[in-house]
Amino acid sequence: MVVDKSTPSCGSSRFGCWTCTLVQKDTTMENLIDNGEEWMTPLLEFRDFLSETQDVEKKTIYRSHKRRDGKISYVRDGTRIAYGPYKLEWRKVFLERLLQIQNDIRKTGPDPTVKLISFEELEYIRDYWREEEWTDSVPEIYRQTIGNDHAWLHDDGVKFSQEDFQLLKQFCEEEGVNPGLPTKLIDQERRMQGMSRRAGILQKIDRIFNEDWDTEEEILDWLGSQNDIQ
């Protein structure tokens, strides 16, 4: 906060979220570390890692070929995929690293109770991820990284395991079906189980069927053939 407008500004420094990737270098955090706040080093390294994932050439590594709405989008000239959100496997890596950093700076920083992510946020992530997989991975990542457990919200509905998913995946491979489609349909039904009014269920199912279910490899092969024709 600037309280004295008669003095020069701090320069072109930008103050915002510490994970912001809109700038190439977080010079403010770098200066703080250079001035003795070494405990912030893991924070800077994490921010720089997130910044690297924004590289256009690396989007095929970190990001899904589908958008949030389940559709596949293309860049303006139609020759490349416009990649969407981070792949689930990388989101797990981000969460594990974030929790480990929280552990580290509690030991080395000025606040031994600092929270980089709240339990409310973890529960939201947990609920969101379980739409994409049948493994309850957030509590497991938390236990392995933090070293203790938390009283997670209890889900008393129908539960599926990783073994169930592998069996479904096997059947899908035999029939030539993308396993993501039946997985999402089953999860949608699970979420509405026990409701006295199932208003909108048919529309929700219809939206799932209308998503793009081609794999990234199939789309890239198709784009390659189109470019060859042109």
C-alpha cells in the first residue's frame, strides 16, 4: 500500500498473487530473497515452474486436448489444437509440491502455521477430481506429504474403486469405446443418486454424449492428414 504519494514509486514492480504467471520474472520475490528472506525460495521455484508450463511448445505435455466443456478447440488457422486445462496427473504433481512447500516454509519461515491452501479448497479439488477418476487421491496425497490426516467429508453414496475403473477400461478397450464416456455417465448418475427430484438428468446426460470423445492421438493424426492434403 502506497501512503506517501510524494516519494518515488518502487519502480515497475507488480504486486499480486505469488503464483501469478503474467510476468516472466517475479522480481519482487527475487529481491526479497536476495535481501535475506531465503525461506521464500521454494515459493519462487514453484512460481517459476508454473510459468514454464505456459510455454506454447510444452502445452502438449501439461494440458488436456479438451476444453472444460468437453469440446476440442483449434487455433484460428485450424491447424493446431487449442489446449485446455492441466491434465489430472500434473494437477496432482502441483498439489503435492504445494503441500511440500507448505511443510518446508512452516519450518523455515516466520509463520509455523502458514497455509498455502485451505481445507475448504482441498475438499473442492477432491470433489472435482472425483468426477474424472474413481480414486480418492487428494486425502492420499495429503497424508503422504503432510505426514498426518484430516477429517475429510464423508461420502455416503455409491463408491467406485481404481479396480472398478480398470475393469471398465478393459471392457471399453475391447469394444473400442473411450473409457472417459461411461466413466462420466456413471459418475453423473452417482451424483444424482437418492435425489427425490432428478430434474435435468436427461439434459446432463445429453451434454456428456455431445462432448468430443476422440483421443489426442486421433485428433493429431487427423490434423496431420488435413495438413498433408493442403
